Amino acid sequence: MSRREAGVPVPLMVPAALAVAFLVLPLIGLVVRTPWADLPDHLTQPAVGVALRLSLVSATAATALSLLLGVPLAWVLARSRIRGRAVLRALVTVPLVLPPVVGGVALFLVLGRQGLVGRWLDETFGLTIPFTTTAVVIAETFVAMPFLVISVEGALRAADARFEDVAATLGAGRWSTFRRVTLPLVAPGIAAGAVLCWARALGEFGATITFAGNFPGTTQTMPLAVYLALQRDPEAAIVLSLVLLAVSLATLLLLRDRWLGRSVAT
């Protein structure tokens, strides 16, 4: 028996078991307390369908925007030699540790009607962003894009740069090399980052309620609907939470092959 196949030491097994219980028991409690008999009635409520549809659309839009902006940013962090990359990387990852409510306040101070950019948008184009569906997408993009950037940057650093060097020696420009060589190389990393980004956007709460508000049909996403239902109808909140749990599990299943592939390779 190899050392890696040996039994787990008791000093490690006990805290590991406690950690599993700590993380899994709340999920089990959610499933156990779900009113299964009334589940169809709760799921067919018009407000549930509207909130779920808005969540899916806004999370998808936030992911698309993150791909459009985040992939080039990840390339800059991984491949370029510009000064201040360490500072730039730190700034990009700040939303990962920043309380989402603070992110919502920051967005409001920039894009609100009296914000740094929002005042110009209002005076010049008559555009008001806060408390709109656009604000939901912006808030979700702000908190979710760093997940995509980190994933793609890691994939770029792990990719063999010799393929790009060969393309350059054959006369390919940087843009052609990026499109035809780099993107196919890091496509799995981009896909994994997009899924994580989408899942994070779907579950966003703090920045959304601060910057976009909680208006049914316009800005009330599923997490906000759960918060509102918890105050009025706890059973409905449990059902909505179960829906989000199911979506989260489906997201993990989408990433399963990538994670397992890494574990086998190591």
C-alpha cells in the first residue's frame, strides 16, 4: 500500500468530518424542511417565474459582459509586461473580498445621478442607471468578473507559450495569434471561469439590492425574492432557496470534469 493510499490519521479525520457536517447539514436541513406537497403551488406563482427569468437573463448578460472585458484583462495580467501589474491584479481581485454592499455603494457613487459618471450620463443623454435592470447587470458583473479573470489568467499562465512563439515566427500578428492559438489553448479555462462567473452573478444579493433596489419585475432577482419571502412566507423562501441550490449543484456538475481532470493529472 502506497503512502497516498494509507488510512487518514485520526487527528485529520475528526476535524474533516466536522467540516463536512458544518457545510452539508444546512443543505440537508433545507431539503428536509422543504414543503414538498406545496412545491408546485409555490413554483407556479407568477412572481417566482418573473424573478427566476430576470435572474437567468441578468446573470447571462453579466457573464457575456465579463467575457468581453475580462478575457482581454486576464491576457494583460498573464502575458503583458506593463508596469504595475501587481497593483492592477490586486485592484481586479478586490471585489472578491469586498463586502457586496460596499460594492453597491461604490457603484452608486460612480453611476448614480449625482455620481462621477452618472451625473454626466444624466445631463448629456438623460440616462439614469440605478434601480433599473441595467443596474442589476452592472452590479452582478462587478462582483462576478474577478472569478472569470482569475480562472482565465491561471489558464494562460499554465498554457505552453511556445505555441504562440511558433505562430509569431511564422508571421502571425499578435491579434491573429490570440484568436487562433491562445484562445483555443485556454478555452477550458474560459469555460470554467464563465460558469463560475455566471453562478456568482446568479447568487448576487448585496450589490444588487444597494445599487438596483428590489422592484418586482425590474430588479428583483431570485436572491432578493428569497429575502423578501423570508419576511412574509418562510415556506416560499425555502422553495426559492431550493431552486437556487439546484442551480448551484448543476453548476458544480458542469465543472466536475475539469476538476476531476486536474486531480487525475496531479
